[in-house]
Amino acid sequence: MTTQTPPSAPSGTPKVAFVGAGSVVFTQGLLADLLAFPELRGAHIALHDIDAERLATAHGAARYIADRLAPSGTVRITAHAERRAALAGADFVINIVQVGMREATRTDFEVPARYGLRQTIGDTLGVGGIFRALRTFPLLKSLGEDIAEVCPDAWLLNYTNPMAMNVQYLTRATGLTRVVGLCHSVYWTVHDLAELLGVPHEEVTYRAAGVNHQAWVLRLEHRGTDLYPRLDALIESDPELRRRVRVDMYRRLGYYPTETSEHSSEYVPWYLHHTDEIKRLRLPVGAYLDIVDENIAAYEHTRDALAQGEPLTVEGTMEYAPQIIHSITTGTPRTVYGNVPNHGLIDNLPAGGTVEVPCLVDALGVQPTRVGALPAQCAALNRSYLSMNDLVVRAALEDDPRSIRQAAMTDPATAAALPVERIWDLCDDMVRAHGDLLQPSLRATLGH
């Protein structure tokens, strides 16, 4: 990513636009984090969603949170059905859109399942990740065009998955340079490892790098002492710990992966294709469908609580976007993990692919840190991941439906489960199922 110095850092009253604010529970957590900073309690929060009921619910929840965290009434909150009105003059844009919502997600699982293809989360790689990206790209392109016109100096903070594909597409299709993808997986991996090892999280120092949902903890230390030997001893003594994919991968690769076992199982060919491995490693096939239902229930609870005048829970989430906004606005330096184009950051991963690295944030913006070379075995898996991503992005940029099939052929878990003709048949069925959500040039069915 080319980091540009803004004409001036935003004042203490930045405008923050939420695109997809109808993801109400996530919006609530981000706002609680944002307004926990006293310096940001004069911000203008502009909410946008195309669903009128969800937008109204988000507006009500935001007002409730603001009244409790900034009771002086200095926070300005507006709701906009029209996106450009929300974006106009924004200093920061937070993208949390999920195109197609629950029905599209069910399609991502149910159609592949008819072919015997197992998925757990389906939002990053695999057939689910491919088609989630392809139905999101048209939105990203139009969003990028709007930002270029109405708030060209804004930082676009993307939370929408598939993270790496979306950031690569955004930067290539729109020309925007102030784009960073944000995910909490590195933070929570280290947090949970510290808890597992019985050391205070705030005393742990660490360094991680790789790709989103498949980065690696390269260093893990407590007061200068390497924690990996302690983790090794704990794993050796606890057979139940060894029944987790990420622990299994760590034991074989030497570096702990920064995403859950459910996620990690989908990015490699070794687990989901084998019934015995699913049982050994306790993998919940189709788990994301339950998560989607839980998210719907949480939204409905918030909507109903607001309608009945009942209190809402106001809890922070330790997400990176509010920290970035605070650092750029106030000049407070901090390090976050961001997903950015690989321009000299990781030597043994493809240039231009989206990588996850530590980033310094201050008044100059988000500044990625050069990592150098990853361990060879970790880079080998990451290259497979980025190769598939590149084919999906190429399909959209070059209007090439064959690249969709080639991406699915390249995906490790899909290739382990299906012969090539079935992969092409599956892609045809997915194209038919998603229909108008895809850009017109990619709606073709190709047969074998």
C-alpha cells in the first residue's frame, strides 16, 4: 500500500461513515470502542444501510450508546438511506456490508454440500469464499467510486470478508490507496494463548505475519522469554489440546496459526475431506450457518429492546478501527495488524497480494511494517492462498468466468474433495444460484 500523508490530520471531531450499519451488533461494538476515547466524543457518526428497518435500528442503538458514553450530547449521529450522503466529507469509512445476507450464505453452503463438499465458515477461501467475494466486488467498486468523488482523503477500513480478496480487488479496481483490511484474529489468538499459558496478556510481546485468517505467530514472548517451549510442554501434556486443527498445524509447521480451527481447516487439503479427521479434530461442518442465525437473533433482540424501551448492553470489542481513528485523529502512536497490498513487506509472498502485517498508526496514517521472509513452510501455504485469491480478482477485473473455475481448481480443500469436472459443475450451479448478485460478465455457465 502506498501511504500518503494527508493534507492535515482530522480534527478531534472526525466524520466516520458506517457502510452496512445494519450489521447492528457489530456497529454497536465499534461505536462503544470509538466513544470510549474522550477525544472522539465530538465525532459525527453517519450510518448507511439499504435496509430501512435495520438502519432505523442501528440509529436507535447508536443514539443509546452515545447517550451513555457521551452524555453531553456532543456526538452527532445521522442516518442515511443514500450512501453518498453518508460519505460526503467523511474522514473514515468503515465497511461492514454483507451482500446477500443470510440467504446468500445458505446458498454458499447448501449448493456445495450437494456435491459432498464440506465447509465450516465459508467466508475466506473455497467455493464459499469465492462466491462471497464475487457478489461483494460490485458493491466495492461502486463504494470506491463514491469515496473517490465525495471523500477522496478518507481512510477506508474494511471488515467485510473475504478480507484478502476484497482488499486486493478494492486497490486494483478503484485505485484507492488509503485502504486497510481489519480483522481481530491476531489480537484474540495472542490473548487466548496468554490465557492458556497463564501469563498476563498485557505483558506478552509478539510478532505475526502472513495472510488474513492464515497468519503465523512468529514470536511470542513474556518479559523477553520465548513462550513457545511452554506451549509445547502444555500441548504434550494435554491430549485434548491436540484435538484442535490449529494445534495440529502448529505441531507440524512450527508456528501457531492466527485463526480458529474451524477457519484453518478450510484452507488446507488435510482435514475436511476425511471423516476420521473431522471426528478427531472436532470440526463443526456448517458452523457458520448457526452463527448467522445467532446474529439474526441478536439483531432482533436489539430491535425489540429499543422498541420496548429496554436497556441495551454497551460493551467494547477491542477492534482496530476505533484505535486507528483515534491514532490518526490525535497523533497517538500504536501498532495494529492490517491487511494491505504486499509492496515489499513479505519477501517470499507474491507482490500485490494482500498480506497481514503489523502497522504503525499515527497522525500520518497507517504505515505497514516490512517483515522480510516468512518461514518457508508457512510461505508455501500462504502462496497457495494468494494464488487462488488472484484468480478470483482476475475473474472480476477481466470479465473472465473461466478464472472462477480455475480458482476453485486451485483451492486446496476443494481440489482434495472433488474431481475437476465436478468442480466446474459446482461453479455453474453457484453462478445460477447467485444470479443477479454477480456482475453480468460472470453469470455464464461453462459446462465441462
